[in-house]
Amino acid sequence: MFFLKDLPSRQMLENYKKRFPEMSVDHVGAGLKLLRHASILLRRIETYFAGHKLSQTRFLILVVLDREGKGGGLLAKEIAGKLDISRPIVTNTLKSMKEMGLLTICPHADDGRAKWITLTEAGREKLGTVLPDYYSIIHNFMIHEAEEL
Amino acid sequence: MFFLKDLPSRQMLENYKKRFPEMSVDHVGAGLKLLRHASILLRRIETYFAGHKLSQTRFLILVVLDREGKGGGLLAKEIAGKLDISRPIVTNTLKSMKEMGLLTICPHADDGRAKWITLTEAGREKLGTVLPDYYSIIHNFMIHEAEEL
DNA sequence: GCAGCATGGTTACCATGCTAACTAAGCCTG
DNA sequence: CAGGCTTAGTTAGCATGGTAACCATGCTGC
């Protein structure tokens, strides 16, 4: 996360460019703004999720499972791939989400190593509960605080 | 961090909008891209820093201390404020950075509670070593992977 | 068909962030 | 100047991320 409140001024970047002329003041300036904006938005979303006993990762697991439709599911491995997170954290997060009743974990029929993950009705409902405000947090942030991007 | 590889398609957002018309497909779509791009860039920067025994937070502490100029310094409290991170993590991070020889921690002359933090020469050098590639990672990312922002 | 490699998942351990509760020092008010 | 509030920093405990090393199962090629 990147929470530096005072980004380097244009002047500071210009000075820096004198030493390293291959750098573009505009691009680096935009990159720093990107990092700061996203960090603020991420923090806001995490705070919102905390009130629903969710986290960014738990939420995204609900999303990818929901995309498989009713009756569909995914292997733990596939979830790690779609979310680009490490397998151990998938194991942990799935375990806690199972305890919360959001999903089920079954041994896979064809492959004794794999686990078959499906959403429960409660999981699907949870996602439906959380989505509107999730989108609205992003919507409001983009409208009111990130116009200059 | 937000690492969902396949962002919701425009179609999915349109469908969602039918239920919640106050949402803007464009703004939410842009917000999701913002989150994903920044997460990728953040991860890349953290990987780079790891090779220098730094982290985003350690690096930003070097930056704000360097801004105070030679002979200048900051209170731990001020660092927490400028970086927008919690005081406990400042305590921890400063301790490890002191052990690395990047900065000094002295009791403050006028206030027995406060700690006065200054960069060492090694700290200033470390920042100088790391900055060019830091900017160049951001520069390249913005040019090659985030044009559509 | 069994030895050895590949693959899915888990365990153990570490780093980094948070909040809550604590200590110690400064200040302020009766 | 004593009691109580405020402030700076630390400690303790939790959550979430990562990598490395480890099982257990599946696959492959001699």
C-alpha cells in the first residue's frame, strides 16, 4: 500500500529528471497518483467489507464462484489462478469461509488430490447483499475524488 | 490488494446496472481497472524493494526524512502522519531500519516522550541507489501496461 | 507395474498491516 | 502543586499476505 500524503511536486520530479533525463515527469507523476488513489480506495473497500466479516479476498472468491453459476464450482487451484494469490492463502481463506457457511469444500470425484468448491445459498446471498454498496463506494470515489486521473 | 484477473465485462456491469440504475458503468469499470493496475504495480515495486531489503513503507520513510534535508529530521508521530500509517508499525519499521543503519533514533531534547529521527549517510545513499529504478519501474508500467487508463 | 516426476493442497514460518490497551511524560486547572 | 486529561510511543494480539518444505495422489516411461 502506498499512503504518502504529499506526492512529490512537479518541481521535485523536474529536478530529478535533470539527473535522469530518460524519465517522463508526466508518466511518473501519473503513476504515483494511481498508487495513492488506489490505496485510498482499497482501504475504504476493506473497511466496508470488515463490517460484513469479509475481506477483499473473501469477496473476490465469492465473485469467481458466483460466475460459475448455480451448480458450478471451482478447484482451489483454479481460484488461486483467477485471483492471482498464493495457494496457502486460498487454503486458509476457504477454511474460514466454510466455517462461515459461505461455501462447501468436497473431495473431487475424479482426482483424489483436488477439492471441489461450491457456493452455498448463504454465500450467494452474501454477495448480493454486499455488491450494491461495493459498486457505490467505487462509483462515488471515482466521481468525487479521482476526477483528475 | 485486488488481483482479480478477469475484471467484470462491460456486459456484466450493464446487467448489474439494470438492477441498480444509479450506478455508472464507466465509472465503476474505471475504478476496477484502477484497483487492478495499482495492485500489479504495487506488487512489482515490492518485489524490487525486497532485493534491497526495503519495503514500500521503509522506502517512504527514507523519502520523507530525505525531504527534511541534511541536519533535518522528524518525530515518529510526524512520520506516521505523513505516511498515513499506524504508530505501531512506525515503531517497528524504525527499529528495523535503525538496525540496518539507515537512520538514528534519539530522545528529543525538548520533549521527553518524543523520538527524533534522522537519516544516516547510509540511509541517504540507499535512497539514491534505489530511486532511479523505482521511477523507471513506474515509468515503464505507465507506458507499456496502463495506456488505457 | 513400479520408480520417479508432476501436481493439488497443507503446514510452518516470516513480514507487514491493524486496533486496543498500556506506560511515561507533559500540560492544565482548581 | 496535585489530580486528571492529553500526547508520544510501545506492547500484545489478530488478520492477511508471502515462500519453502512437505504430504498424498496421479501420471509416465522403462
